Amino acid sequence: MTTDSHLILDLDGTIADDRRRLPLIDHSSLDPWRAYHEDCANDPVINRGLFQGFPGKLLIFTSRPRYVWDATVAWLECNRIPAAEMWMRENDCRMSSPDLKAYMWYQCREKLGIDERHVEMAFDDRLDVIRMWRYMGIAATHITCPGGGGSYDERVSH
Ligand SMILES: [Mg+2]
């Protein structure tokens, strides 16, 4: 592991405890996820051990929409999570999370001039995203939120 190494981190359900916000998802609404996302600033940090002390760079790949960019940056700073880069979902994007994060990865590769050899591990709470990382040749670990009563990989997301 070197300073040229990178970790890919998901936020919700991986290092941000979003359980308090889950009831805000309202499928009867025109924008079911809006209230859930807009309340992201106060999540407790979970699984800090995944990245604390890592000598390389932290890359955030999140399905959160861009309209919570500022709230998310503030959360990272407030919680002393030194993200080197962050990719978010465009506000009008309806891609599945695995497709979205694969697309982000292609953007990331180009921007940073890295490939899968420079990624130590990807962490995500969705098994479909984990499968995508492994398909891409990136080691990936499935995270379950402590106390959450199981994994969130089956929950409906974008
Ligand atoms: Mg997640």
C-alpha cells in the first residue's frame, strides 16, 4: 500500500448512517428520495476504520444527487473525512447505481490517470455495486450498517 493507492467509498449505508432518514423515502411523492437526501447533513459516521489512517487517497462515489453537494462536502469536512475527489449523481440522472458508479469510474480513470491497479479496495453496501466493482477488476467489500438488521443491498434505490 502506498500513497498512490486509492480507496473507493460509498456514503449512504457504508460510511454514513442513513437509517434515521430511510422513513423519509416517499414513493407516493413525485420526487420520492428528495427529503431523504436533503436530510443527509446530520448522519453519524460509521465504519471509520475502513479509511482512518489510510495513506493513499479517498475517492467518494455516491448515488446522492448533486443538489446535496454542499451539504455532503460540509459533512465530510465536519467529520474530518479527507476525500480527495467526489463524484455525485447528476440531478436528472436515473441510471442504476451499478451503471452510475461504473460511469463515474471511467470519468475517474481519465481525470486522475489511474486504473484498477491503483485501487486498494472499494466499499459499498449494495451487492449489485460490489459485483460491478469485481467485474471491473477492483477488489470490493460489501458493508453492512451496524445495527441495521442486515444488509441494505436489497432495498430499492434509484
Ligand atoms: Mg450506499
